[in-house]
Amino acid sequence: MDFFDKTFYNNTVGQWSIALIIIVGTVILAKLIYFIFSKLILKLTAKTKTKLDDLLLRKMKDPVVFLFVLTGIYFAVKTLSLPVTLDDAVNKAYYFLLLIDFAWAITRFIDALILEYITPKVEKSESDLDDQLLPIARKSMKIAIWTLSIIIGLDNMGYDVGAVIAGLGLGGLAFALAAKDSISNLFAGFTIFTDKPFKLKDRIIIDGYDGIVEEIGIRSTRIRLLNGRLVTMPNSNLVNDAVVNVSSEPSRKVTMDLGLVYETSYKQMKRAEEILKEISENNPDVENCITAFTSFGDFALNIRYIYYIRKGADIFGTMDSVNMEILKRFEEEKLEFAYPTQMIYTKPV
């Protein structure tokens, strides 16, 4: 018993032991609550028709556990005899962290509501504007809640928030210079939303990158390349550089030069042009075509064949279908394609 009566830093070993037991017990209780949330309650909510309860439990699990640990540590410390200044600091820190945990829980709660009720409606809507604005609204909501919570917390701790904000105003110029690239990206993001050079799920080409727009954010835009890789590009680049919006084309133009051998007759050339027009007319994914006997080449009679694939059609599938039909019809009509050849005449001596 004498050991537990020994005093260290104004508290006996027994008091330190009680505080430690409270902290350890709180951690164990927090792990038990985590287990109950993860294993038992989630199994029960999985049987319900709505997904909201599952989302709420998953998202509120961490803030609740943190609340138990924080409260346990606070009460453990409060069992000790502390100097007035330190005790006051502990109180302020506890209420500040309590407010932060509250903000954490609120943001997760609102996020769960958005995912369950708003996101499905946005995905079903025909407009792409709401798809672009929803991620920004979610981020802005979180920033606003966290900023307000921190300001209130600092005010409760005794800091003059007005003076802090005024001080930020004095350092605004230095901040603006340091963050000029970020500010430029923010304005560029606003320009993208107003001018709409592209929208979500559009295929664009910029600075050698060719891919599908997955997300348009406040500062940057994410592009999924055709090879599957994800590129995050600052919005200022998208505004300042030339952007090719492939998805906005009314139709895909395909140009082909078909060369027939010089032994091809006049009637065969006319027939070749007729076949190309028939192929275009019979293909539902081809909107229009142009054919012309364009030149007498070095080793071929050249026919220029231009056709347009309708918007939304399978481009490569249509090209394959047209090319296979050309090969088949020309073979049936005995129309021979040319390849580089030379004919040498030897003058008799």
C-alpha cells in the first residue's frame, strides 16, 4: 500500500493507476463498440430494404468510437490533481476536440444522405450539369462545416477569432502570391462550368492525352485515358490549351483512297463507285458518302471514298463492316486493287 501512496507530480501512484485503468477500459469499450457496429448491427441493417441505415452506421462508426475514447481520456485526466492552468487547457482541448468530432459526424451524416437520396436522382437525370455540380457541392459543404467548427472551437478556447481573421487579411497578399496557381485553377474551373467546352463522359484530346472526362472539380479535372490510366490535369491547362471535344462531333468522317489497277475499264470504274454508294446506303450506321475518281496515280487509278459514321455508332465496328463489304463486293465484281508496280520497256537495238 505504501507504493500506491507515493506521490508523483501532485498525484499518488493509486490516482495515476486509476486514470490509466479508465483509459485502458475506455479503449477496450471503444473496440467492443466497433465490433458491435461492424458485426452485429450491420448484419441487422443489411436485412432492411433501405440502404440509408447501413450507410449511416458505417459512416458514424468512427466518430462514435472517437467520442468514447476522447471522453474516457478526459475523465481519466480529470481524476488527477492538475494545476489550474493545465486543468483549464485540458477543458478547452476537450471541448475543441468534441466540436471537431461533432463536425466529423455531421459531415458524414450529410454525406450518407447525399449518397442515398441525391446521387441516384442525379445519375438518372438527363442533364450533366448536376453531375458536375454535385461533387463540388459535397466538397464545399464539408469545407464550410469544418471551417465553422474550427472557428467556433477557437473562439471557445479564448482566441480572438476576429483578430485572427484580420491578421489573415494582412497576409492575404503573400498568400495570394503563394497560391496564385491554385487561384488560377479555381477561376479556370469556373470558366469550364460557364463555357462548357466539355462535360462529364465526353471524350477529349488535350496536350497529347486522349480520354474520357470522369470528374470536373474545382481545381482539377480527371481524364480516364483510352489505355485505362487516370490523368489529373489542372483546370488552368484545360482553359489555356486547345481542347478537342471528340464527343461533340456530329458524325465521324472517314476518308479512304482506293487504288485499282490500270487494266480497269471505264465501266468497271463506274461500277466501283456504284458499289461504294450501295454499301453506304445499306449500312444503317453510315449517314452520307462521297465518291470520285480523283487521279491517275503512278501505279493505280485512285477513287476517293468519304463516308460519315452517325453519332453514337460503334466507330471501329462500322469501319470494319464497311471495309469487309468493300473487299467482298470488289472481289465478286473482279475489281482488282493495285499495289506498287513498275513496267520496264526495253528498246530493241
